[in-house]
Amino acid sequence: MRLSFVVVCLTLASTAVVADDECPDASSCDNHRYSADVRIRYGNINDNINKDANTLTGRLLMTFRTPQVGNFRAVFAAEHVNDFGIDTYNDGGTNGRYEYATEVDPSGTELDEAFIEYKRESALIRYGRQYINHGKLPQRYLGTVAWRQNHQTYDALSIDAKFAEKFRLELALVEKAYRVFGRDHPSRAIREWDLDGIAIRGTYPVPKFADVTGYVYNLDFDDNRLLSTRTIGLMAEGPCRSDPSKFGWSGACKIEVATQSALHESVGFDRLLYAHSSVGVDFSNFRKENTTGSISFSATVLDGDGEYSFKTPLATLHGYAGAADKFLVNTPPDGLRDVEIRIKERLLGWDVTVGLHRFNTLFKDLPTYGTEVDIAATRTFGKYKWILKFADYQANEEWKPLFYGIDATKFWATVQFSL
């Protein structure tokens, strides 16, 4: 698959739909065929090493969908990110402001999506450049990194189908990943990855138990053997409850286990483990007048043997291991254990979430990495959705000068709306 071929196909599809009379009154189809979304964000980043960063960026995403011809249509989406002339931050290597703390939101204009779609009641097939999100936000293995102003997008064939109205199959054959660093980054190895990727994910709801998901991610990167891995996992997620005759409560539970192996013999690890478990309890179990809040406890382990570690390079990683982003693509070689307590509540009309993290290695004789406090608040005023977020990571200085051995404090204020 090559993008030039996709563009030719889309051009032919667009020519075909011009003569289609599905939308004789164009204004009646605008809400379906056109959309424009805006997100404006202010950020303040302090990493105690570089100059404090201040960012003010805006993102405009415009999407055009042709009318359907039979079961087919074409979709185009383009995004533009602008720093409004405020570039006192390191945008990941494009703007050259290396003396400032890093916030990877480079300015630029990109074609995010250009694909042909075949849609039926039980199946959706897309071919071309597209967003792919496997699982709920944040995606653990394959996602668009929706937090960043510049989203991650893929050249791929994707299938999302249901069988017998219950079993859901998600399949993606990925040829290229366009990363959040932007098309103008001077290093091709950073801005995009070529790969032979096969992603398979199947979910089946087991009555009175949970939604059970199995997955295989076989990602062979052309120029990065260290990231080339095969990951096989199983997850169960659903409601859970205790014995009502003792101390009855109900909530949500999740358990997930995966193994990862190298695809190339030159990478010297046999098998690494990923494990996650969480239990969430609604406050309504204890205070009947309050049905909005909850508390959850989770533990996540990404294996490491001192040299190699479990990696998820195409994930929406901002949603994992703290919002300060201290543990991203390259999990520490000594592994990572993240224990989190998360509290959600509605306060003064805002949906507020507070997370407390403690990060450890997998080896008892090594010091902890650090602790983190995350606070997020969201509220919608009319068509405007506001998001305030704060992250404070306190590092164990014994790990200096490594990235996760350095303190970081981050604050963002975001507003997003549709035009």
C-alpha cells in the first residue's frame, strides 16, 4: 500500500460522488459531510533543568466526508497547529528551542486522514491514511495519542466487524505511523516509522462475567529492531461486587496480562510480562445521596530485565504512568511498577479526578523512581469544553541524570469546541 495509490482512489471516488443525487440540498448534508473542530491550549512546563516553558497553541481539524455511493464513501481530514508566535518551549526538536522544557506540540499543517470506507451494519473497512484506536481511551497498544495537538495517524487497512451481534473483531494492517513530532521534524526516524504491523483484537461479552478481550500485536519496525516485538494478551473488564451479607459493594474491575517477545534474534530477551489490575468502587455504595463519585485502586507492571523492557511505542501513552509523561515509549530497563489511587467526584459543576502514583522498579535492591500527583477538571459551558490539568512528579534524585530522575511540574488549560 502506498499513499499515492490511495490518493488516486480517493480522487476517483470524489469524482464519482459529484454526480450522486443523495444530497440534492447541500445545506441539509453539511452537518454530516463537513466538520471543523478547534482546540486551544495554554501550558506551563517546569522540569528543573531547562528554562520554564510557556506554550499557547491552537489546533484546527477540518473533516470532509463524501456522500455514500452504495456502501462506499471517502473521508479527508486535515489539521493545522499554530503556536501564535509564542515559541518559548521545545516542541520536540522542530523549532530548535532546546534551552526550554519540552512540550511536543509543533506547529504545522498535515493531512491526517485520506481513506476509502466501506460500511455495513456489522462491518467497517477503511483503507488509506486514518486514525486507529484499539480499545477505550487511552489506548494501551494502538492509538492516535489524542492528548497531543498533532495526532498520530497511520497508513493502514483497518477492519472493525461484529459477528453474531456479540463478538467484535478489530484488525489493522499498518504500513506507516506518522508520529506526534510532526512532518517538519528534521529527523525522519523521529517524525515517522515504517513498519509491517499486524494488530488483531477480539472482544466477546460473557454474560454475568465480563467483556473478555484477546489480542495480538505483531509490530516489525523497518529501522528499529529494539521496538520490533510480538505482544499477546488477554483482558477481562466488567462490573464486580462483594458478598452483600458481609460488606456489600459494587463497582468496576479489570485484569489484564500480556507477554512480549522480540522479533529479531539480535535483541537479547526471550519474553517480558505486562500485568494490570484495577478495582473501582462508586461512592453511591456508601452515600446514597451522591451517585457521581468513585475511588479506584490499580497496579500496573511493565517487565524489565535490567537491559530490555516491555514497550508500547504506538500507544496513547499520556494516559498511563502519570500525566507528567516520565515513562513513555522507552520503559526503564529495570521495569516499572505503578501503583495508583484515583478519586473522581463532581465539585461545583466540574468533574474532578485526582490520581496519586508511586513508581517503583521491579528489583528490591534499587530505589523507587518517584511519586506523582495528577489533578484534572473538566466542564462544558454550552459548546465549549474546558479541561484543566496539573501534574507534579517528584523524582528520586538517585536516578539523575536519567529522565525519570528529574522533577517536573506541568499545568495545562484547554478549551475545545466545534465550529
